[in-house]
Amino acid sequence: MLRISKRGFAGAFSFLVICGISQVLPGFCAAPVSDAAKQSMSFDPQGPLVEPMRDGTAFIETMAQKVEKLNDYSLLFETRSFKKGSTVVDAGKLYFKKPKMMRVEETGEFNRGSVAVIQKDGKARAKGGGIAGLVVLTLSPSEKTLDAANGDKMEDSDFASLVRVLKERLRSGQAARVSEKPVLAGGLAEPAYVLELYKSNEPKVCTKRIWVHPASYLPVRWDDYDYKTPCLSTWKDVKANTGLSDELFKL
């Protein structure tokens, strides 16, 4: 995610990655899936992806309530950012602890070996991979050098910030719809709810599509169609409320 030598939480990832929360859930009855959904990892803003769907406003509020109960967590992320005919892949591990401590370790092709933290005092510390790791920089969390490949800010890469984006879109006039039941689609290993955001005057074109775990209500895949650099992100192996030490967020 660092530009020392870029994308944060959402990192960039292989278009064919399979991802989900690291826990096996009992079988969920899947809703009917459209032809578009049958294309395993299709990145396509046309919707709705499944039928039937209902208003998603209350669903987003439930996501916010679930996220609020997370005191700390770790996860693996991957993101694929589509830039003018090329694709930037970012992957790594993210740690979070309230109130806003974060640590990102880059393991993918994008800035491999880079590490950045947001400390308890609110300052960011970062170092690059390889020989660049000999120098540790102290930065503002909003510093552009910490931006992801698609322009996301590291400080906006936690689950609460992502859900806040959805609520902000609703306040701006966009609408939301969610599948009645979890579906097995999007290249995921287990069923997930499909949540779509769209403009009321363009109901067949999604601005964002999110696959949401039916037990944790956390996103497992997130497609951003409305970004200057469109991108597709996944998260897996989420481990929540394990009691992460403050020392992990020092560099």
C-alpha cells in the first residue's frame, strides 16, 4: 500500500481469487442467480445481479452495528485495480484496533515488503521493502505516500470506514438493494448476501456491489465501479476480537 521506492486494506488482487470469512457456516438456501452471476468473478456494473432483491437501507445499518462490536481484527486482503489497460495487484495483511490503530504489511506485487502503521498517538510510521526498509518515516495518516493503488487512504481502509462510505452514498441520494437470501456467486467459496448501490435514475447500473457474509455481516468482496480507477477487492481469514497488543502498531 506504500508508495515508498500503494493500496491499503482493499489492496489489489487476482481477478480469480476465491475469498471468504475464515469460518464454515451451515448451508444457506441460495436465491435464484442471474446469468451474469454464473460468470464466476465477472466485474460488471449491470444489475440487479440476482432476483429478488429488497431495499438495502436497513441491511447497511445492520452492517454498521456489527462492525461497531469489533474491538480489533486481522485479515488478508487483495485488490485488483484496473488502470488504462493494465491491472495493478495489491495484497497483504491488515491489523486494526480501536480507536484507530492500523498496521498494513504488503506481500503482493505492489510494494512488496512495505509496512505502515497508524500508532496510538495518531501518527503514521512507514518503511519500504528491501533496502528501503532501513529508513522509517513518520507521516500524517492522510499522507499521499500511504495511498493505495486506486487512491484509497490507508486511514479509510478499516471496516467501519468502508461501511461509512455506503451510508454517505445513501445520504447523497443513491439507493441500495440487497438479495433476499445469501447466494453462491462472485467466485466465493460460500454463500453471501449481494448488496448493490445505484442511482435511482439508473437502476440497472450499479455504482458498487458488495458481497456480505451472512453471519458476520462483514464484506468479503467489494466492487467499485464508480472510482476513477475501478477496482475489485476481497478479504479473507478475518480473525476478530483476539486481543491484539498495542505493540503491534509501533514501527
